Amino acid sequence: MDHLLENVIKYGLLIATAPIWWPVLRALWNELQASMWREGGLVGRAPTEHEIPMLEKKYMRFASPLLNETKAQYKLREEREEVERQDAKRNRGKRSPGDDSN
């Protein structure tokens, strides 16, 4: 009986934490598939000559969800976006020269 309760708790915990680990697992799977598409991915066969152009079109624009961004790069990007937001806010209220919309 203890084994049954232990297994229920173990699998219940695995299911309960799925929203945390499932997206990470899916991103890793997609990343590996995209990086190994010429070899057929992780478990597939190598693509034929006919399939290669379709796969090139699909994977050449693939943006990796697994980014390696240092804290310094992140800070610079955040600062740049903040400056752009402030500029857009400032320019929103200005009228262009010669604008007689009144």
C-alpha cells in the first residue's frame, strides 16, 4: 500500500509541475530539431532532395527561443527601448512644421 501512495504522490507532483517544465522541454525539442534538420532531426530520416527547399524555407527564418543574453546586453537593450519610448512619447504631441490642421 505504501508503494501505491508513493507512486501517486510522485506522479501527481510530476503532473502538477508540468506547466513549469513542459515549455522548457518543448523549446529544447524545437531547438534541437531546427539545428539538426539537415540530418533529419533527432529521430527522423535525412530529407530528400525534394524536401530540402521546403525545410530551408522553414528553418532559415527560425528564431531560437533559447537566447544567451548577458546582463550587460540586457541592460543596454532595456535602456535603448526606454529612450525610444520617451522619444516616441515626446514626438507624439508635436506637430510637423506647416501643419495647419486647426
